[in-house]
Amino acid sequence: MYPPVSIVIPWDEKSPLFIPEHDPEDEVIVVTGEKPIGIARLEGAYKAKHDWIVFTDSDAYYPPDYISKVKEKIRSGLYPNGFRTTRKGGFGMLNRYLESGLIVRKSYLLSEIGKCYIPASNRSDIMMCGHLKSLPVLRDVWYYHGFTKGEVKTLVTIGAAATGALLTCLPLIQLISLSGTPSPSI
């Protein structure tokens, strides 16, 4: 189905590899090796032979019609440089601009990369470079991705901080209860 797209999938070989359903003329580029995700995506983008690039995650679930819906949006002409798709699950529900899929015209992507510094030593991502982060987010094209390792780490950190705060306050709450002074209602 027109237009053919290049699907770029960074994969660290430790996690499962899910490839979205696609048409035979589409190109699938699996970038392997343990490298920061932004570097892997950029490497895949440089290899892409088609005008449109669809970035996916190897461990996310893409509905069977995901790529066909992406192509419908491209054909509409409403998004000449690209757009983002909605991530359901994980932190995607909290920040739809930070956690979303990216579909972008290759020439636009490469022009925006020059406006962004991606250090090889961390997880910086091309999806947050220049005007790429402000492309429209489409609610009717979505995929599902549970919590990432980084999001789980954040949740554990928040949980530990909240538990520490509660444990710090617990003696004070007990003291107020024992003194007969009513505890504040929560």
C-alpha cells in the first residue's frame, strides 16, 4: 500500500522483538547492539531507503492495522513533515508528548538532527530533537507499551521516597493519637 515506509526498530537482543504487521514493499530495519536508543534510531534512519520513517519499539504491541493507519495519515497530506502516535500504557498516559510514536519524513528528520546534540553516553533520544517533539500527536493511531525499565526505576524511587516520608511521620502521628489530640482527617 502506498507509500512504502521504513520501519526502524532498535533492539538490544535481551528483550523480545515484535515487528508490526506491514506491507511487502515496506522496509524493516532492526538496529541491534547495546547502544543508547537515540543513537540506534539515528543509525536506522540513515539506513532507511523510503521517504517516510516509522520508529517503533521492539517490546511494544502494535495493533494489526497500525502501519495501514499510519499510511492513511501520510496520504491525507495533513502532516507534511510527520506526526506522533499515542502510546497507551506506562508513562504515556501521563505525558503524551514525551512518550509517543514518531512517524517522520526522512528529509525533515535529518534537517532537525543538526539542531540536537545526542551524547553517546546516555539515553538521549532523537524523538525529542528540535521541532520533532512538537509534531502533532494523533489520538486515533495508537500502540501499547507497558512500563519501561526507566519508568519502573522512577516508580520504585518515588515509592521509596513516599515510604520514607510516611515512616518519618509515623511516630508523630502515633504521638498525636496517644495524646488524645484528634488526628487530622485525610
